[in-house]
Amino acid sequence: MKRRTFTTEQKLAILKEASENGVAVTLEKYGLYKASYYQWKEKLETMGPEGFKHGMTPAQLKRIRELEKENRLLKELIVEKDLEGKLKDELLKKKFALEKRKKL
């Protein structure tokens, strides 16, 4: 079965018609699944008409970049703390080894 595509204008018209005439009637008329309709409705409510374009909005991309940057900084902190802990362990081992030698 060939996949149908709807333009942004068609999707907006279908959503408007569904709110006026009822969801079940409109979906049956256009041969749409309920899931498609509710996805379109959610996109319209959250992102507006530009939500129907493929991809993400600039605000979403900006937030993803911010989160990636924060994630990278947190990873660096973890590595730094891990390295610091290993160095302390090595220094303590050397210190106690020297003290044992002095006692003997």
C-alpha cells in the first residue's frame, strides 16, 4: 500500500474539521489512524504549525546542545575525581610503605 503524505495545510484543515465535526467521522473520511491524528494534534499544541516540519525546532536543538555540553562537563568532573582518588591512593601506599621501612 502506498504511503500517503499530507501537507501542513492539509493537516491543519483535517485537525480543524475534526474539532468541528468529530474525530471519528473525520478520520474515517480521510482514512487516517487515530494515532496519526493525535500525534498531529500534539505537535500542533506543543510546537505550532512549524511542528509539522520534519526535524526539531531551534529551541529543541538549543536545549539538546545545552544538555550535551552539561553532560560533557559532568563526565570530565567524574574523570577528574577518579584520577584524583587514584593519585591519593598511590601517595598513601607510598607513605605507609616508607613508614613501615623506617620502623624496621
